[in-house]
Amino acid sequence: MKFPECFVKAHLESSFGGVEMSQTWQDLALWEEFFNRAKVKSVVELGTFKGGMAMFLTLQGIARDFLVVTIDHANHGAPKEQLEKLGTQVLSMDLLSEATIEPMAELFARLPKPLILFCDNGNKPLEWNRFVPLLSPGDFAAVHDWGSEFYEQNLDPTAEPFLREEAEQIESMTRFFQIQ
């Protein structure tokens, strides 16, 4: 299925609840299906940016009873106070620094399982290589900008694809994996 140009352009101009995001609507539909199937207890988003995806994840967490943590090195206009009022933990951390490995391991250890790590910051291959090994079997990892900033050859360590056919069918920019 090929999406009309307006959907492709929407990636650059989309929002959730009026908060700018870098996902397209078909990506949000895929996230809905992921939550229906995976029953996660925690979400860790790397790269809050403007906060639209954090808002989407936060409201999903309220509806589905899971925790949300969003992390970025700076506030790029995200509605931090609103997210925190809704129960999301908003952290500031330089995810490109090796000094984040230990704090991330501690974060993953204290969060309810299974959790999903969403790599959507400035260097997705680095985020994947640095933080996915800290996940436990049964956890999940997702990456945004599949095919433009992250490719199959970046999957080191490898993980089992999850919802692959569904993602390909709707030409999603997000891919999901389960840790074995």
C-alpha cells in the first residue's frame, strides 16, 4: 500500500494533541497494535524533542496502566510540566555520552517489566548498541527512522522482529523487536 504524499509530508508537520511530533499517523496506529499485543509495563523514550510522541505515550500509559520515561539532553519545546502532571518522568541526559550507561542500567532495573526502549534520539545506531544490551529477555526495543537513519545492518545486538509484516505493510518508519 502506498500512502498519499500528504501522509509522507505529515511526518514533517504532524502533531499529537497540538504538540509537534516526528511520527506519522500510521506509526501511531502501529504503536496501538504493539500495545495491544505486548502488554508492556514501562516505556522509555530516547529523544523527547517537541514532546508529541511523549504525549501520545503518556496518554497510552494512563489508559493501559504503564509507566513512561522520556529522556533528552535539552528541552526543545516539549511540554515538560504537562507531561509530569500526567505522570511521565521527564529526564535530561546526554544519551551520546558513555557516562549514561550506568544510569540507564539502573533505570531499566527499577522499571516494571516488560519494558520497551524507543530509540529516537540523535544517533539511533549508537543508542541501539549502547542501551539494547541492557534490556532483559522479554523486553522490547523499537527504533524510529527505519530505512533513513537506522537499517537492518545496525541491529547489533540482534533482536527478534515484532510486528514486522504490519510495519512493512503500512510503510511505517518504526520497527519493533523483542529481546530473546
